[in-house]
Amino acid sequence: MSYSLILREPLKRGTMVLLDGTNRISGWQRSIRRIGGFWSGSGVLVGPEVELMRLFYSGICGDLLEVDGGITTWNGFISEMTLRQGDYSQRRSMLDIANAVRIIYTSIGDNLLTNGGGESGVWTAYNGATITQSTTWRVEGTYSIRVQAGGASQGAYVQQNVSISSLTGYALTLKSNLVSGTWLLSVIRTDTLAALGEIQITSVGDATFTVNVPDTNSYSGTVHILLETVGGAGEGYFDGGVFQRAPFRAETGWYEDASSIAGFGRIESILLEAAMTSAQANARSSTVLDLRALPKIEYPEFGVQSKSPDAPRTAELSFTALGYWATLNWRYSQIIGSSTSATHVAALVAASEFVTAGKVAANTLSYGIDSRAPLRIGDILADIAAAGDGTSPFSIGVYANRELIYEPLAVTAKYIRRGNQVLNASGTPIPPHHVRPGYVLIDDQPMFSEYIRAGDIADAHFHLADEVEFSAPGTLKFSRERAT
């Protein structure tokens, strides 16, 4: 082979060579994508057990280079390794690592009602209504509350003298099965009896009352939760009352593992969770960090009847590598709003730890980055490239020296495939591992004359290779991106 395969230390630790795999790595194959650049690779190494165990522990996230005469034809990092020793195997992976974690969640308050479902007794009657516990209809627990009102403005206090704060939103819900009548549920001030929020329901059958006290409310003090009929008699069953601070979006701060960041780089994970308390969200952030900060060893399979050998033996180490484009998704964008595509590309790349801008072509197309949810840098860059400039498609990818190239896709043939050879546009044969994505002219493809156009990419002889896969020693596969 005309290229070398070299494995070095992880970038954060240095450039020391861990392995010259040129003549030792078998089954080497890797791919390059028009959107992403150097994409993924894999191979297998067979050797002494002691040597491969050392690589297994030191080589994760190691810098893997395919080099030909000083030209880097592929570069990435070891993302996963599996060590097989007889019928015993173990795996390490970078794919689940997160050393900077935080959570976006819906913050909820405690239920301020102590007997919202009537489990501990009946509610206090209002204006002579009959209040009893019932098992006829219920949604939780053993009982619901049955309210029988003989006339208008009769009912029950779900609870009295509940303390609330000003400029704080509150939400009240009460589940019901209405037999008859029109019912009003309200949150009223204890000093003036003015309603801070209310809802009226007339329909018979299952219904849920929902009352909101807005966060613009200036009253601070105590309130009654009052349920009563309107305009006449009524009957109903009520259960599952909840009165709490209104839910709102909240975010924890970053929980970070300094040792992992120093060894591998910053790998962020923002989790989107449902309703929880602040204490719960912060505890979960800390727990997730503890579990994911370092590449743990997994044991996918082993024979329980086998025993460890007494002497060293030959082992097999298989690995998967990812191009440094993958590290762009280790961080979330802090850039939001609209700007030109080229401006956004330059700013996003500048926020990356391992990738620098090699070429960012001009593109004045306006592109907006949403601020409502966390977005990863690599995903945004791919989306920007997919939008093109409104006229031409673009390519974007991380290549040699971890430099990002963003430019319009050339609409002329970059390569010519003639028989089992790949030629450059000038007709000179080139090694298969030097081929990158772009238009390929299939020079010897039979074709009806009506589909042939001189030099036009609409000509069926032209094939857009969105991905080029190389398998040692010299097999190429061209793939087109599929619509989703």
C-alpha cells in the first residue's frame, strides 16, 4: 500500500505515536462525505495480548491518520474499541461520554392542597351543601368527594387559608364527574373575597377544572379554594385537586468533570426533561455526569464456563473511528438569530475546540438559528450547507489538519471513472484513497443518445458522489445521499 496508518495519543495529551498500523491493521475501510468531510473508519488489529490491552486502555480517542507522502487522506479519532481474548470480550466507547451536563426542565411546585382528593375526610361545606366521601366515581385513591347542592351558591371549600406570594403564577386543577348543574371553581382572596382566577363548567360528565392565577397578581396573603353552583342546584363528584406554583421553564447550571475535559475535550450534553423540582433536576444532572464522564468498560459477552488462560496469548482489537466533524456536536451553539450563512459558519467553527476554519466561501443567504431549544454546532453547520445559497448546493466538511472547508459544490466533473480506474479531470489516474466527494463522470457507461448532454451535470453519465467509501487495498464505492 502507498499510505501509512498511524495511531497517536489523543489530541489533548500530545502527539506521541502509539502504533504504526500500516502493515498490521486489517480490514481497513473509511468514508468521506460531502456534508461532514472525513466521516468514519474501522479496522482490526491482531497481536500479543499484552500489547493490545495497553492500546485498549490508552488508545481510546487516539488520533488516527491515513497519510500518503505527506498528504493526509483521512484523519479521525478512535471512538470505540472492542478487545477479544478468546471467548472473552470488553468494549470501551466515546459515544456515550458527557463531561459537561445540564438539564432544561419544567419546574413545578409542591401541591398546596393537603386533601385535594378527599382521602383524609370531607371538605368543608359552603352555604348548606351536603358533602360526603364516595367510592362511586374516583380517579385516584379510595375516595372522591360528592357534593350535593340544593340551590345556587352552595358547594364546598376544597381548602381554606392557602398562602400564596405576589408576582407568582399558580395553577389549580380539579377532576370531576358532573351529574347536574353549573359549577364554578375559584381562587378567592380571604380579605376581600375577590376572585384571582375562576372557571365555570356546565357540561354533564367527566370534566377537569383548570384555574390560573397569573404571575402579574400583586396580592400576597391567603386564599380560599371554593367550589359552588351557579344559578341553581347541582350534584357532582370531585377528586385529584392540585394547587401549585404554575410550571415554568428552568435550567440547571453546568455540572462538569475537569479531569475528563482535560483528557478528551469538552463534551456537552443538555437533557430535556419533563416536570421536576429544582432539587430533582440538579441531582439528576450530577448523577448523569458521574455515570457518563469517562469511557466505561462494557462486557458485551463472555463464556461463564471458560477460565482465564495462564499464559499470554494472541488477542484481537477491533475499532471504529470518527472524523473530527463529530467533535462539532460535542458543543451546543451559543449563537442565535439571523445572519448570512458564511458569517454563521465562521462563528460556529470558532466555537469548536478541535476544528478550525480552512476555507469559508462567501454566502449571503440569510440563515436563522433558533434559540428555543439547544442545537449542536455540527447539526447547524450541516443544515446551513444543505440550504446552499438558493442557487447552488454547498459542501462542508472537516479535512486535513482538522480544517473545515465550506464552499459551493463544483458543477463540473471532479473525477472520471473509466473501467476500474479513477482519473482526475485531466485524465490522470489517481490512487483510490485520494478520491473525495463530488461529481464523477462515468465515462464508459452505455447510454441512449437522448439522455446525453455535453458537459451538463443533468447528463446521466454524471453521478454525484455524496459519499466515497474506500476499503483497503483498493475498492471504492460512490453513494448518493438519499432523500428522507
